[in-house]
Amino acid sequence: MKDYQLQIKRIKDKLVQAKIADKDFKVFGADAHLYKLNAPVDLKTVEDFERQYDITLPIAYKLFVTEIGSGGVSYNGSGAGPYYGLYPFGEHFAVSYGDCKAKQIQSPAKISPNITKEKWQSEVNYVDEAGDDDSEFDKREAALWGGIFIIGTQGCTFHHALLINGPHMGRIVNIDDGDRQLPQFSFESDFLDWYERWLDDVIEGNLSERNSGSFGYQMGGRQEDLLTLYSKSHDLGIKQHALEGLLFKKKLSPSILSQLEQSFDEQSQEIQSTLTEVLLAHDYILAVPYLDKLFKSNINRAVKLIHSYAKEHKKEWVPLVKGSFHNEMDEEAFRFASYILQEDPTLDFEVLKPFVHHENPAIRSQVFYTFSFLKDKSNYEQEFLIGLDEPNKNEIITVLQSLGDFKTKAILKKLQELVYKFPYTVVEPDEDEMIYYTDNTDDLVYITSNLESVLARYDLDHDSVKTIDVDQFELA
């Protein structure tokens, strides 16, 4: 049987150690909660709450709030804990409001660690099918989040929560009540294990820098134990989780890295991709040959890894990136590849010229954003002229912003056409001095304001550009 009292003592000791380890409050949210907890609540308060809502709270959480602490100095009175901390007991515990709060925490849990994206989406769709019937919508949404007891915020619409009924009662789950993304369970079996794991990660330095805002989504534990799990398991999912846990560590020992490298060739492509990420995050030199291999088989993944983990080495990958742009590259990979290309000392972006015709407007916009870094744009005039003919309003804004000081008569002619196409728009305030934009006026104001900035470089404005003969105009 688990010795809760021994664990509670460890947690109290580790709270002190965590504050010492993170004395400058570098861990995400620590500057708000300051590793402080208010006094515990008495057991009667918890039992009264359970009777009021006809629920039973998991023992590990009850022990925490009655023997360690409840609330503190962070947002909404939160105390020391992951992200912005843990809410005071009995406060901010529901997604739902009013009478639906009780229904939410009392309803049977719909989620489980194995719920599929398709099943979850069908549950979300059922809520939305309530349409304009607010009462029905609230009931369905309360049921969607059934059994979920929110214990703290991660920022925006993301929360960490406790599952308080069903077969997975006591587990911690990460939810998003805004876009209602698929909930993700933490790996720990109960609240105290989850909280102690957070303290361990703070003390070990795992929550600094690149991992500061991602606690609770990876497998925890000693790196040696994670390596053993990875090595001995034949389940690809478990192997992935173990590797992601190793990726989360601040620093892996040379021995661990060596053992990961030795097992590389015998793994599936998917595992090799994650292995490359782990090696790259911890030892760039060691990872280079594996990253080069990944680049040849999966450029989308490779450029993302370079951007994320090898920022200071981007220049080394410019030649390979230049020869790798292709029409099947996905939007995100194209963006990251463009970031790498910007490290080219010669700023030679000729390889991007064909992509001004790409069917994806986001890729076209990325091309022009990259062109903005050119010191000499004279060889790119035709591409800018194509961009200024673009029907997509957002892309026109990007093209205008990317022109910089580049001025030609051909471009000025296009600007003259745009002034007529997008007449200067002023949105007048109402009687309360408030300005309201529609979708159309919002885009129009952005375009005309950017046009105004570009025309100013010609010493022109929306009115004067209409009166000139561009062919006779003297460029300064």
C-alpha cells in the first residue's frame, strides 16, 4: 500500500528545494506563484464540499489540500504548482457556469487515455448541434466535461484538471475548453505523483528554457528508467513516450546518448525520427549524420528540427535547403526552410522565385516575407509585380510590407492601380468615440495604411499618386 505520509513529507521538503533551485523564477509561472502555498484547509471543509456536490474527491488530492496547502499568491489565488499554479480548494473548479457546474463534475467522465480523436470530435459535434438553444448547449457541454475537476490554469483556455469519477479517477488530464482539442492525460497515477514529478523537474532544471511551458505532456522518471523502458518495450507507442520523456530532460548523460545511438539502425523510421530529435536536442555534433539522413527521407521533419534545436548552426544547412525546395513541401516546413535560407550570407533567394505562383497563399506570403530581407531587390522586380496583382488581400499586405525602400516605375504603376482598387478608407467613430470595423473595412484599412507607407517613400500619397504620369515621374 502506498505510504502517503512519506510522500507528503517528501513534497514539503521538495517545495523548499524547488524554490532554491529556481531562485530567479525562470520556470514558467513561477514569478506569479513564487513557490508559495497558503495554509491547508480542514478536512470538514472538503467533506462539506463533497456532500454539497454529491461527489467523492480522490484521496491524493484531498491529502494535498488538507495537509500541504491550498491556494497562494498567483492568478485567481493560485498556489505553487505547474504553470500558473493550483487554484484554492473549491474555487474555479468547473468549465460550466451556474447550475451546470454541479452537473459537470457529477456527470460520468467521457474521456479516457485511449479516446480517439474521432470519438472526441463526435462528442464535441454533439454539443455544437444544440445550435442556438442555450439551455441545451450548456447541458451538453457540462456532460462533455463530465467528471473533470479543474485545479489550475496553463494560460488562455488550457487547464490542468483532476478526473473525479470513472475507471481513471485520480488521474490528471490537460484540457482546452476553447478550441476543445483532444484532452491529454499526464502519465502519473495520481495527483501527488504528478505534483512531486513537477517538483523533481523544477529541481533538476528540466523546466527551464525550451521545456518551460510544456510540463505534464511527457513521461516522467529517471533517465535510466526511461532508457530501459524504451529498450525493452516492443510497443511503438511506449517507445515513443519514453523517448519524449528523455527529450524533456535538461541534459542526458553521455552513456545514455551512446546507448540511444547504438540502437538507432534497428528502429522504425518513426522512432528514428524521434531519436534524431533527442540526439539533436542534447548533442548537435553527434546528431549531424542522423539529421542529414532524415533530411533526405523527410525534409518536412528535418527543417523543423533544425529550426527548433540548431538555430546557431542554420548556416551550415543552407546549401542542402537550397536544393530541397519542392511543391509538395508542407506550409510549416516551407516556412522553416525559408528561415534557414535567411541565414545565407549572400542572401540569394532565387530558388524561391517559382513559388510566387504556388497554389497555397500562405506559401506565397512566406516567399515575400523572405524577400523583405534582401538588401538588393533589383533582381526580384517581376516577382513583386506578380505579388501586387494578387487577389488575396492578406498577401497584398505582406507584399507591400516587404517592398521596403525598393522603388521602380513598374512597381509605382501597380501602386497607382491599387489606390483605385482599394480607395482610402476612414472609419468614423460613433457617438461614444468607438470605431467598429467589419471584415471588409478591416482589410481595407490595413491595405490602405500600408499603401500609404509605401507611397510616402515616393513622396506621394493616395491623392497625389492619381495625378502623376508614372513614365515621366522622377524616382528619387
